[in-house]
Amino acid sequence: MRLPGRFSRALLWCTAPLFLLHTAASSAQETPLSLKDIASGVKNLYPAVTGTISKVEADHVVLSLGRRDGLFPGIELQAFRPGDPLRHPITGEPLGVSERDLGRIFVTRVDEDRSLASADPDPSGKKLPLAAGDRVRITAAPIRLAVIPADASVPASLRNALIHFLTDTGRFRVLDSEITASLLIKNGISRVPRAGVSGKPGPSERDADIFRTLHTLFDRHHLLILRTDEAGGRDRIALQLVYPGRDIAAATIETPVDLARAVPPASAEPPLFARQRNEPIRSLGPGFRTQFLAWGDLLGNGKPLLVVSTGNSLEILQPDGSGLAKTGAIKGDGGDEHLSLDAADLDGDGRAEIVVSNLRWNEPRSSIYAWDGREAKALVRNHPGLLRVEPGPDGKPRLLGAAAESPRVPVHEYRLGPEGLTRSDPVSLPKGGTLYSAARIHLPGTASFVHVLRTPEDKLQVIDQAGRLVFETKEALPGWESVVDLAGHDQPGGHPLRLRVPHRLTAADLDGDGVPEIVTGTNIALLTFTEYFRGYREGEIHAFRWTGKELEPLWKIGGIPGFVSDFAAVPSLPRTAGQPRRIMIAAEPTAFAATWSLDTARLADWLTGKGTIHIFAVPAP
């Protein structure tokens, strides 16, 4: 198989097991590769393809994919069987097709337009139930990757620079190098052996134990084992790719590299590797969970109140000289699970209403409340769907709603009146846009706007009014998604109907210059065990400005311990010189953040579920 450009001249594809090896005979003519070239080569090992099992034999299966599709001996594909169409239980809207996961298969032989593959047995040791017509694929979603140094001789600057270029390809979600190093040290792993080679004796039992430990530590991550040495006066790099749960290398890259030119000095390492930390003006412990935040002038007296969701109830707080004084609460039912929270004057009476999107016994339900200072009045109770507030073209808030968080479910504008909610005009969203994943930026002084869309890969895209993609961020902002399985709505094959709700992405003028910024956040995961449980160390808030050509980073608030669950701008008068705007950030405790910092107070908060509200000054652009 030929690789494009310079990469094909330095590396050679050989037969199974797959190696990307330079030939000794041509070593004198080899040109050292850049780390960018090497990262591109690793990306080529993960073509995003889907194909069909055309035949099942006694010891192998025949696939409709081959060399032209990027396959090679040793590559792993996931086998699955399409099922019945999935439909939303309320709207009947099509949501896709159910799938039965059949297991992993590994390619053993590749022709131009077909290939042969063997199958791993399932966990019980039984042969996989594969049949002609079943499908296979390599996901197009970012691949979880951990770059593992083979020993202490691998320079940290080299590992960090390689991680930078791998991330820059957009194909990988690479585990932080500090986290990787810490996990190896804590578990006494100072040397990582070479992975085995298909068709040859496997690693020793001791080496196999090390790989089992690595797969436990870096659960669901693909391992890229990095080695360096020197031969003939030239620096060399070797990478072995190992799939989760295996001790056999799927592929190897070995090539000379000019470390002096490829790796920046430690003092000049990209900002990607430096954790920016900001100090809050104040941190408050309200004594309960802090899942969502919303500010609103609930009483119409010009003194906004803070509404905090604890997950299924609302706490209403009044800022005072000592922090936040509790003034009331709106209790939820035991079956409630909040998904979003907003506060805005929707009916024009001068008082902000509280808008809560909720799951009630795993059914999407939303409510709108008015607060009079003593008790809440339900203006809308158990609306069948989800709601969200965003700025309208005239600067006034507008209420949007949808039956579910899905690109297949239409979004409409709603009006709040004496009789409750009235559905109004449909809202045009870009392809793939949903109620919570898209935000609209209205360009000041014009009738024009653009949409900013959070993709399933956690990147930000800018879509113009004609529906054209005009910009996409290179780096992802992961860790902001609620994943809920709707009980009682299992689909054929036993797959539950899954509701995915991304956290807040908003257009807001936080710095008071009259131009809205796009504000969102991310959380830094230590490890991702499942899509429901992730171990987080800290979170960040990011702000961008749309220049007409790109989303320009304006500022970042980083180093917030735990899981950053939401944020809200603090209402204020027009900007005064020397008085920056403020933002409140809700952080929920995690055991990882507590143990990482060895902070017993944080660990106690985690055990009791108590969150923290941080007050930060909005950084100057």
C-alpha cells in the first residue's frame, strides 16, 4: 500500500503482521520525517469506513472493503447487525436504526477491493454470530489514544509535541501526557515491553501482565507505544499501535527523525501543554449540588436573583455582603432529573420566569415558574418536550422548544401567554443542529447571523445563513454532555433510546462591548470508563469572537477543580472603567479532583454531593 507524498518514500508497507518499516537498504537515502508526517501516518491507520460481510467461511469472513478503502493486515473493525428503525416515543420522528454489536474482527489478508478477516471470540469464548449481510466499520468519531513512553529515555518534549500533532489531525482524542505519566508512576510501570507480532510467539507472561495492567489503567484507549534510539549518528523513533485488550501490535512505524528540528525547546512548548490557572474572586459553598445556574430579575425590582438546580430541585439565592443568602426553593419530585435551566422575561411583564427542562420518570418534560418572593407559581407544568432560551434578533429573549434533543426532531419558537405555551414558527437550524447544540450570533447593525454548532466530536463549527460550513475549530472541547437512557423505551435488540444533551453553548456579550461572544466550556478527563462515567480533574470556560472568517479565542478561565457543570454571566450595569464583568461558574466535586489534589475537604464534598460556585472576573481579551 502506498502512502501519499514524502511518507511513502520513507516507509514501506509489508505483509502481515502489518509493519510500517523503513528498509535497511535505503537508510542512507532516508529523509528524516517531521512529527507532523508521523502523526499523519498514524491517522492513516484509522480510515473511517463502513462495509459489508459478503461471505462467512469456517475460519474467516470475506469483507467488501480492501486496500482501496485503507485496510491493511492487522486492522480492527467492529461488526454489527442493523435492526429496526428507531422512533421517538412521543413524536414518532425517526431517530435512526437499532444495532446489535457483534464484536471485533481483524483483517488478515487484503486485496484491492476485498479482504479476509478473523474474529475474536466473545467474552464467553463462543464464536461470534456473524452472517453474510452483517456490517463492519471503523468509527468516524475521534479515537481515544494514549501515547505511552516505553521508558525514561523518551524525552517529555518529544511526547508532548507528538501529542500536539496527533490532536491537530482531528482524528484523535489524546490523553493528557501528565495524566499518562502519573498513572504509570503510581502503578510502578517504568518500562513498557514491545508488543507481540502476529504469527510469532507472543510476549512473555510477565510482559503480557504489563499489557493487561495498561489496558486496565487506560480503559477503552488505544495505546501508541513510543520508543527512541540512535543508530548511525541519527535519532530514530519507533511507534507500536496496540488495540484495547490486546498485546499484539496492529502496526509499527519506525523512521529516522530530526529531534532538534521536530521538537521545540522546553521553554517554547505550545500552550496546549500548559494548564492555565485562574484565581476566583470568591468561591462559595452553598451546601448542595450545583448542576445548573441562571440569573433573572424574578421580582421585577432590578435586583436579579440566582437560581441553582440541584439536579431535581431549585434553590433561589440572593447576593448579599457575605455571599449568597437562600430566599426560597422549588422542590422537585423524586422522578425529576434536570437537563437545562434558564431565566428570562418571556411574557413582557417585567419579571423573569424560570425555565426548567427536565426528565420526569425518564420522559422529557419541561416547566416554567414565576417566583413572587415566597412561593412559585407553575405557569407551564410538564410540557411534553424540552425548552431553551436564547437571545433573539432584537436582543429580547426568545423561547425555543423541541420534543427531543435530536437532529431529526424539528425546533419551534414558543410564546408564553395567559393560557400557557403556544407553538409558533419553526426555527431553521443547520444540518446536524439540535435544540442545545446550536447557538445563533446576530451580527450587530445587520439582519445577518451565523450559527455556531457543537459537533458530536465536540468541535465548534460556524455555519452561514445559506447552510455552508465556513469555519471549524481544530481542537475539540470535550466533556460536556449528559447521556440518559430512557427507561421503558428499549428498542429492538435491547438498545435503549438514548438522549444526549450537550451543556451550555451560548452567545452572550460578557465583556460589555456590544458584540456577542460564543461562550462554552470543557472538562479535562483523567480517564473515561464509559460514556456515563468519566473521571475529571478540572474544567475550563472558553470565549470566542466571530471575526467574519474564524472563531478567534478571546479568553479562557482554566484550572477549575472538579467538573464544571454550568456558568452564568453576573448581571451588571453598563461597563465601568476598571470594573470587569463577572461570571459565575458551577463546579461539582469529583473523587478524581479530590484525590489528584490530595484535598480532604474536596473529597468530603464529593462524598456528600456538595458543589461550589466560583466567581471570576471576565478576563480581558
